[in-house]
Amino acid sequence: MSERLKNTTQVSNEDVIDDLTKDLQSSLNTAENLAEFVISPETSAENMPTDSGDAAPFTGKRAQSYEASEKFDESLADYKKILELDPSHQEARKASLRLPPLIEAKNEKLKEEMLGKLKDLGNMILKPFGLSTNNFQMDQDPDTKGYKINFKQ
């Protein structure tokens, strides 16, 4: 309820309805503005305009939505499509420089998380034998980027 109605001792039904209508209209305007700006990342390719002039803004909004939902790979792919259509597009150029480090950091975080879970699983399996993953040393080969596993007691 608005301040105007809170400070009034007698409130008519019309005043309450007007107040609620204004609040609802304000909420709808906000929702419409958000809907215009944000396109769901799940927006299908069939809905994308085929005209290159229309496709760039659509793809740009979808790329922003992907980036906001931390789907950096998809966002970068959309920005690259924009650059194919319009190589002078400044936002796409900036994003194509900004996103690769974010993608790398996210992939590194996922890799660390996966290795941690694998280590926990390994410890669970090795525990009945009196061993743990700490009994094994993993060294990465700089040439092949593969790993060597050595047993230590």
C-alpha cells in the first residue's frame, strides 16, 4: 500500500484499487523491460532472423544472456557470429577478448573439482586395503601433457 493510503484515515475502495493498479502496472513495465533485454539462452535457432541485419542484435542479446548465466563458451560463439556479420562491432570485439580467460578459469575450476571428486572416490576404494590416494604421486609430462602415476609408501 502506498504512503498516501497509509497516512489516510478513511480509505475508499477506489483508492485501494487505484493504488494496486499502479503497483501492478509498475511491476508489468519492469517485467516487460527485462523481457525485451533478456532473451533466454534456450531460444532456439529456428527463431533467429535470417537477415544479417536482424540477426546481429538477436545474437548479441542471446550472447549477453549466455554470459549472464555463465555459459561463456556459448556466449563467445555468438559473439564470433556477430563478428562474422559485422567485423566492426565493438561489443563483440571486447567480448572476444574478455571471454577466453573466463572460459579458461571456469574450465580450470571444473577440472579441480573433478579431480577432487576422483580423489575422494579413490580414497573410498583404497581405504579397505590400507592405502589412500596420498600413496600415489601424479606428475604431468610437460611434452605430452599426460600424467605419470608413481606409487610411494
